[in-house]
Amino acid sequence: MCRVINLLFLAAGALLTAAAPPASEPSSRDPLLSVRQGPLTITADRAEFERDGRMLYRGHVRLVSGPLELSGEQLDLRQSVRGQYEARVSGNPARLIHTGPDEAVPVSARANEIVYDTRSAIVDLNGDAQLERGTDRLNGDTIRYDAVAQRINASGVNDGQIKLVIQPPGTEKSGDVSP
């Protein structure tokens, strides 16, 4: 038991000091800095740690890093030598919330699997993906979200279509987006 707790503290310490600042001196309003840095908090029912920097969390998993929150049933976290990490969250569904910098419109998403890479601040939503930004909603098989640029790309299943619902300004969100 003591060994597991010691590993937990070692892993937590490594992750809390993980994100290195970019080579150039960033300003305090740099959105990339707010996504990549800050404490990383993970909660789960169970955890396994491996020597190669891989950590596997299971059961009611929640990862919070600055303005980004991921949740699901399983988290596979791989940490690189430089402290950056790739988080692969799966669930039924896995979920994302990104409040964004300053006055940016919050983004929420769900998918069968969510992959977040801190090196690029790119989030990939894979399988039955849905992303909401304000009152607008996008559905597709895969959606790529650039958390810094707040840019979104989507594709349908087997070259199928995506569906985007854009609400007029001042309109409440429609509950139905089914075809």
C-alpha cells in the first residue's frame, strides 16, 4: 500500500511540474500557456502506473488542466520526457469542457473517445462525436478541435455528412438536432 501511495505522489509531482513554457517568453494573455500549464488534477476510482511514464486510470475519471476538463470511464495518460502528455479518455460517452481564454465562448463535447495532446493543444473526438460552442452544435463521426485557435474540423462516417446547427443571435438552443 505504501509503495502505491509513493508512486502516486511521484506521478503527481511529475505531472504538476510537467508543462514547460514555450521557448519564447509568453505574455500572461497567451491562450496556449493557459491550456498547457497549471496544475493537472486527476481523480479516478483506480490507478496503475508504469515506469515508461504511462498511467492508466479507471472508473469515474476526471482530468482538469487549466480551462480544460475531460471526463469518462477510462484515462490512458502518456507523459513524454519533456513533461508534455497525451490523454486518451474513453467512456459512454467521454466528455470535454473548455472554458477558453478571457471572454471566449465555452466549448463542450462528447464522443466515444477523446484524445488531447498538450504539445499541440489539439483535441480529437472519435466516434459519435458532438461539439457545442455557445448555442451552435456540430455532429459527426470525428471532430478535431484546436483549443488555442478555437478552430474546428469535422468529418462524417465513411465519407458521410456532418450536421451543423447554427442558431441566430439571441436565440435559445434547439433541443433537436436529429436528421
